Amino acid sequence: MFVGSARCRIELPLSRRDDRRVALVAPVAVQAAALDRLPRRLVQASFMSTTTPQEVATAVAPIAEGLAAFRPRLSYLSYHVTNVERALGFYVGVLGMKEQARLALGNGLHEIVVGFADAPGASLILMWDEKRTEPYRLGDGYSRLIVRVSDVDGAMRELAKHDDIVVVKEATDAGSLRYSMVKDPDGYVVEFLQFKR
């Protein structure tokens, strides 16, 4: 099978009992290994490419395992708001999210977790400092990206294998949660969160 990184044509059956197929063509980078896991009776793929052999080799290179063994999932987006009532008015009142939890973190810091009722496991955290009066500047309002993992300590051991990881907070317990934080290359904080059982 020839695999390129420029365009991919995938044909899917209209239904189980219908031999007619619908074709989708999109610019993508394709992993050949991923295609091998697809049932051949359901998907037939052919690839068109204007890439060089070196680009093809790069496109089909195996994906690094990274934290895959710890079942990572994006769970929350958290950021600062200046006026929590105004923010709730928008997310709850306008968008229709439901308030799921309120957390007092101490020293005047608070979090409200909101999310859509029909989308469990993905929520937004509105974080505010009751002492702050000035608005946040773009880039200043970001708190952290939160990634749920099955084992925070294992994830941190995996990350420690990389020399350039900046740890913001070592693995810490917080009630039924365990979490840690690192910085990405641009300085944005990424939290790894484990729900203890």
C-alpha cells in the first residue's frame, strides 16, 4: 500500500446491506499502522500524494507512546475570570451549562466547575480571585489545561524522562483527587489529574 501525507481518499459503505460507497477526500497525515487496525470490509483506502519518499517515511513513522499507558484524557479547561457572576451569566444563563461544583481554594481563590449535562467528563472551570479588581490581559487569564490520567505518579515518572520538563507542582493529594502540574514549552501550565478510588 502506498501512503502519502498530502491527501487521503477513504471509501465507506452507505449501510451494511448497501454495496454503494461514499468517498471522503481530505488533506491528512496518515499512519499506516492505524489503517491496519481498521476492518477491511468496512474501509478501503487509497492514497494520493505529491510528497517525496522521505516525507512518506515521516508520515508513516510510529507515534511515540508518551503517556499512552496511563490512559490520558482531556478533562477540563480552566481559566481566570474577573467577574464570576458575569461569567456564570454567560456560561450557565446563555450557553445552558449547569453548575457542577464550587471549590474554595483558600487565600481568596475560588473555582466553579460548569459543563453541559449531556457531556459528562468534559467541563470548564471558572477560576477567580476575590481580591483582584483589574481585568485580565489576553494571555494573563489562562490558568491551566487539565488532562485526566489513571496514575499521576506514573505520568510524572514518564515526564521526568524528558530533560526540558518544568515541574510546577509535584504530585499532591486534594481530597479524592491527586494532581501535579508542569509547564509546556511556552510556559502554559498543564495539570495531570487522577480521581482516586
